Amino acid sequence: MIGQPYDNVTSAASAMDRALDAGGGIIRLAPAWVPRAFCTPGRRIRLHPDDYFPFEQTRGGIDERWLASAVRADNGPLTGPHEGLSLAVDPEGVLIPFDDFVDHHRGELIGDAMWAEHRAWPMYSKFFDNQQALPFHVHHRDHHAALVDKPGKPEAYYYSPQMNNHLGDQPISFLGLQPEVTREQVKERLMRFGDGGDNRITDLARGYRTQLGTGWDIPGGVLHAPASACTYEPQVACDVFCMCESWSNNREVPEELLWKDVPTDRHGDFDFIIELLDWEKNIDPNFVGNRFMAPYATAQSTSDGHAHYAEKWIVYRSSRFSAKELTVRPGHTVTITDRAAYGTIVVQGHGTMGSHDIAAATLIRYGQLSQDEFFVCDSAARAGVSISNRSTTDDLVILKHFGPGNEELGLSAGT
């Protein structure tokens, strides 16, 4: 099988209305698989073992699944028309591009305030699943990304225990720089990029072992080489980056990826790459204290005072997105309210969410639909979503990713 996983895609208004109405504001989404030519799949995102390399040569293997995504991946000239883009499932069987779906329903779907400010769903999450670490790289801040007509890209990581039956070949993340490192040292390593082999830029970084059930906040401008863990990554809806390490996954990184999102007139200008870095955040001596995220209970789950469920903030340091982990105990039904629209992915167990049957995926064929991913519209989130765990033995565990300015998190700021 080669190419796009789905061929029954439409943007018909009737299909978009049906998809929103049928689930009472809870919309089922099809899996969105993304290959990367410079990565080796870690095979933890529950895709069939035969389907991790469904594309033609040079495309690489699938090591990402994008969640609640209204943007397409930027994978070069062979990128498919819907690559990285979530597709809403119409009950009559057709699929709807999520960017068109958002544009059609607007504030009814994502909230009036969100639509008025962004005119789009401005974030997505993903599972990043590489057998080895990514190259050391940086995502632009807003003012640099604007030079190539893109938004800046902060992101965050959460290491879900359910998605990590193994930790890959290098479960150590290189994040930021050692406090004593100078700009001149970084520039010297960048200038080695075209020499071939390893420019050893991570010699200048600090490494952190993966701790399952925790995460990191990575603002734009902060260098990072994520570990080989399967990582849940809420982020701004953009695929802007600058690769700074010339060797990864036991092979050279193409030099074109160093200049991928650099204005044409600055190609070859290593001082510009240094400008991309938020220097103070990279050399922060309290990097762990400012960037590490240990989960904490949401106010709602604490005030309810019963043992039927547990809900935690797992991503909470950025104003651009946030995320929760919800666990419903075996045999119980709970109603959970939120103050904003959100995307959601089931990582353990089975049951119901509103009128939908839900189940964590075990093995998905490329091109097959699943029952593990949904989007909850603003009004449904505020009214409360009824979630039942149909198992008598296993927890039902759901990850929930929110857009910018989550007012509930604002009330909890500083916790």
C-alpha cells in the first residue's frame, strides 16, 4: 500500500453538519499518520507492524500520529494532500478535512473567543515515536517564524506510561545548553554541519533521563533533542524547525534541514541561526525548575472528593496550549466539565464518551478507522461529557489537549 490512507474525503457542508450533530458535539477523528525520512519508527503507536513503511522510497517510516490537527505536515514535495491533517468522521462514512471542518463551524466548534482571536484551531498534539533520539534542533519564536510566514512553535512533552512498553535506544533528552556555553562555541559546531559526520553539538547540552508520567515545557527558541521515548506532544499548529545536529539515527542529517525555515537571503548565515535561540532560556541554570512538569490534580477532581476518577494537569506551563490526563476507574460513569474545546485520545481501556463507543487501539492498519480519537466542541465541554468505563478490571485513561488561554488552568496558575 502506497500513498494516502483515505480516499473518501469531502468538504460538503451536509457532511460537516452531520458529523457535529450526530455525536452531540463530540466528533470522531480518523488516525493521521506522518512519516519522517530522518527517523526510525519505534513501533509503539499501535500501527500494524507491516504498515510502518507504506510510502515510496525516500519518504521514511511512520513515527508520528498527529491528533486534532488542522494543519498539514511539511515533508517536502512528496507530502500528501492530507498528510498530518485530522479528518472528521461523518456517520454516513465520508471523511472531512479538519481545517475545513473548523472553518465551517467556527465558534460553535472551538468557542467564539478562540475563533475571534485565531480564526483557526491553533494547536495540535502528536505521538512522536522514534526508536532513537531526534537531532538537536530548535523551533522558531513568533518573530523569526513570521519571516517565513509561519507562527512560532512552542511545544511540550508528556511520557505516557501506556504508550511506552520500551524506551528505545536512547531514553535521554538533550535540552538547552550548559550554563557556561558561549554563542561562539555553538556557532563553531553549527559551522561543522557541512563537513560531514557528527558536529557533536550535543557536547554543549545537558542530558535528562526519561521519567514516565512526567514531562517538559519547551518554548520556541530552546534547543532540544527529544529522547527515544514515545512522547505525547501538545504544540502550536505549525511544522517550523531548524535542525542543528548533523548526525542522528546513525546517519547524516541533510544540511538542507538546517536552512529549511530560514529566509532565503539568510541562507549560509550562521549568526542568524544563533539569533533563533532564546539564549537566556537555553543556558538557564534553573532549567529543571522552570521547564520540568510533574503532574498535579485538577481542582475539579480534588473538590469532587470521590475515588471514581482522577484527573491531572500534565501540560501547564505554556499559555499556548495545555493538557490533562483523565483516569476513570473500572465500572464507573462520571461527568466531566471543561471550559474549552479539546481534542482527546484514549490510551487505555474501553467504554463510552457521550453517544460514542470508545476504545484504546491495540493494532491499527494503515487506512483503518479507530475508536480512540475525538474532538469535543466548546459547548459540549462546558455542559459536561459523560464517560463510562465498561471494564470491570482496567482503568480507562484519556489524554485531553486544549488550545491557548485555558481559563481553568489560569485559575490554577501557580499550583
